[in-house]
Amino acid sequence: MMKRNLWLLLGVIVLAVGPLMFHSETAKFGGSDDQASALISNIKPGYQRWVQPVWTPPSSEIESLIFALQAALGAGLLGYYFGRKRGLIEAKDAPEIRASH
Amino acid sequence: MHIMEGYLPATHCLAWGAASAPFVIAGGLRVKKVVREHPEVKLLLAASGAFVFVLSALKLPSVTGSSSHPTGTGLAASLFGPTITSVLSAIVLLFQALLLAHGGLTTLGANIFSMGIVGPFVAYGLYRGLPAVGFSIPLAIFAAATFGDLSTYVVTSLQLALAFPDPVGGVIGAAVKFLGIFAITQVPLAISEGLLTVIVWNLLAKYSREELTSLGAFQGRAV
């Protein structure tokens, strides 16, 4: 199972790194959300949003801080989940470990 | 796939909000029911939500030379059903609307509809349907996550096309343009999401047999 997961992970890495190498000269890898807003101003020139976001991160650094926080929260919980499950299974298989605590 | 704050007319905001609300409410009730009937899956539910958190924070480069992010909803939709995933998506979308200026409160209903409803329903349909016609469960999980992701971006494109019809091509012309941005960029990302979801599924099949069994996730198969 672990070996199969390593192959799957390799596939993800190839899919992420491939475009970076393939387009290294020309592409800027801007967000597709931003391209969509560009298209909106193209279709409806002068369109202004009628509501402003509640709060906008003051810089792209702060924005990446919050994205990192979001990913860290999720990854932390996933790590806790699998660590706990694995620990419980091992404790069940070796009761003396559980008894000694 | 985030339609930004203030980018949909008020009537559209209300309509998508009204369309999404019943699913989120039904999902909230289902969360209560599932947790009451299977208290042992509580942590797995949190882990499935955590997977949505991680994947929707990962902006990945695509073959089109632009970047976007997966949704992470295929796993939760397969394990817990689509409406519970609507609730998880609503939480993530609210987090991003309030702290990241990604998406917005006025567009929350529209974004929940694409990421939290259509994507999860497509995913759940494939996850249940493919094994019924003989495909393996890991393949069903892969297809569920991949096409759940893609369908979310197709819906976003259509929502924007309805709000911003092309002066020449109308709604269809605009849909083609928005799909050109969102759907094509998303293809490799959707495949990545499929692969990552199978990785987590494999881990769950090893470490969380009891929870998966009590949720009926193996669909009667010896995995």
C-alpha cells in the first residue's frame, strides 16, 4: 500500500512540476480567479464591484501567511488523526505497551 | 473558483443563496444524525474537513501557465455524503471570504453551490455508481474526486456567464470564455486531487477499517 501511495504522490509531483518546467520562459502562473475578473472587465468594461471584501490582507506576504495557516490547520489535524489511529492499532497489537503507561 | 465579493448582481446572490441554504441546513442535520448514530466517526469527519482545508489552500501551477486550487471535497462527499460536504465547504468558504478576500459574503451562496453542492453530488454519484457497475473502489474514489473538482469549476464558469453574458455571444459565448479559463486550467489539478484523495483513501482503508465499515464505505466489498 505504501509503495502504491509513493507512486501516486510521484504523479502529483510530476503534474505540479511539469507545467513549471514546460512554461518556464513565458508563463506567469497568475491565478485563474484573476484571469476571470480580467475577462469580466473585458465583457463589461468599467464594471465595479458593488461590495468590498470585509477585510483584505494588506500584502501578498500576509495573504500567504493566512493560506499557510489554513493548510497547516488542515495538515495538523490530518497528521493527528493518522498518528492516533496508528498508535491505537499498535497498542491493541501489543497490550504490554498500553499496560506500562 | 471563488467568485469575488461584489461580482454578482444582488438578484443572483439571493438566488444562489436561496438555492444553497436548504443543502447546508440538511447537511447540518445530517452531521448531528451521523455523529449520534456513529460517534466513532467524529474524528474522521474532522479529518475529512481538514482535507478540504489543506487542498483548497494549495494553489498549484497548471499546463495553461496559470494556477488554481483543488477543492478537496471528493473525500468527504464519498465518506459522508454530499450535504455534509456542503457544510464543510461553507466553513472553508467563510474562512476564505473573511480572512483572505477570496470569494465573499455576497457570493457565498454561489460559491457553496459550486464547491459544496454540485461537486460533492457529482463525486458521491460516481463513488456509489462506479462500484455498482463493477469498477474498483480506489478507481471510484479517483473519479469522484477528479470529476467533483472539475464540475465545481464548470459551475463557476456558468454562474459567471449568467451574470456577464458576452455582448456578441450571449450567455453561451461567455460560458465558453469562462470555461476556457477555469475548466482547462483545472484538468491537471483535478487529476492531482484524484490522486491525493486515493492516497488518503488507502491510508484510511488501512488504519480506519472500523469507521469506514460503519459508514458503509466499502460498499459490501472485501477491500
